[in-house]
Amino acid sequence: MRVANKTLTAGAAALALLAAGCGTGATPTAAAPPAGTTTPHTTTITHTRTTTTPAADRGRATAAAAASARYGAAARTMSTRSTATRSTGAAPERCRTTGLRARVGRQDPAAGNRYAPLVLTNTSAKTCWVYGFVGLVLIDGRGDVLRTRTRRESVTPHRVTLRPGASAHARLHWTVVPSGHETRCPASARLMIIPPDEVAHLEVPFTATVCDDGRIDARPMAPGAGL
């Protein structure tokens, strides 16, 4: 009975202490945990401090893993190329309109047809490249735009790298013989040229009579300034 009375007395005291704390808003003082024991609250804070700091690193690692799984060998090839670029210097970029000069070379006649090279020269201080086809617009002596149909010939394009001062050309072909409903063909005075993959244009003198509703056949850019 003595043990039971002591137990009941201790339990009553604990309940009284808890009731006093809840009624007044005071926080009961908890006993310190035994040495070597970590409370749950402390564990949570420690975990947050450990895992929050490298969150950006985890995101980059996750993205890299996803790219590797999706692209496989291609991702590794790109990484190798990037490393090579960093070790050898930046690779050349596409030639911009502001770094190019244009002209149309000598026209070669051939039984009602005309051929001429459209030449683009790198006037910048850096090596760049061109790839593909130019855009063309015919302009008459009054500055009005003429009907122009630029037809791309079935020739596979290749990238042409241009050092400063180097040139590439596209062969142009048109007919001077009226066809279909045409009785005469309009004469151009200038030619507007849009370099491959560019929006800004260049404008050069171009005296020509282009028939077949202004059709000009164009080949992709090729090395050199002559046909």
C-alpha cells in the first residue's frame, strides 16, 4: 500500500502541474534529455540545415541525370564537344548581315538565260560561317518592288566558314525570254539580299531583265567568289 500511495501522489502532482500550465499559458519546464539523446525537434532542424543548403546542386544533378537518360550517347557527345570548345576557344558563329558585304558578279549569257554569282564577303574581324540559301527581292529604278520568285535549286547546302576578308557565293540563274502571258519583262535596278538565316538585308545595284514572273533560281552558298 505504501508503494501504491506514493505512485498516486506522484501522478496527482504531475496532473496538477499540467493543469496549471494549460490554464495560465505558461510553458512547463521539461527535464533535460539524458546525455547522448537527441530530441525529435532537434533532429528536424539538423536535417533541414543539412539538406536545404545544397538544393541547387541537387536540382542540377537531377537535370543532368534526366538529360543523360533521355539523350544517352548524344548528351555525352555534347559534353565532349563543349570541353573541346573550352580548351580550343570559342567556335565561329553565324555570319550576321552587319558583318557582310554583298555584290553580284559578272552576268554570263547563254541562249536566253543569265548566270551570275551573288557574293557575300566577311567584313568583320572574326571568322564566321554561312549556310543555306539567300532571300532576294527585285527593285526597279523608281524604288518600287518588282514581283520576285526565288526558287531554291535541289542542291545540298554545306556550311562555308569565312575568315575575315573571305567570300562565299550563290549561283543565280534567270531567263530573259518572256513566257506565258508576258509580252515584256520588267527591268530591275537594284537587288535586296537577305543573307541565310538573317532578317536584316543588304541592297546592291542589279541591272537585269528577269522574266517568268521574276523567277530567280538560286543555289546554296558555296566557297569562293566565282562560279
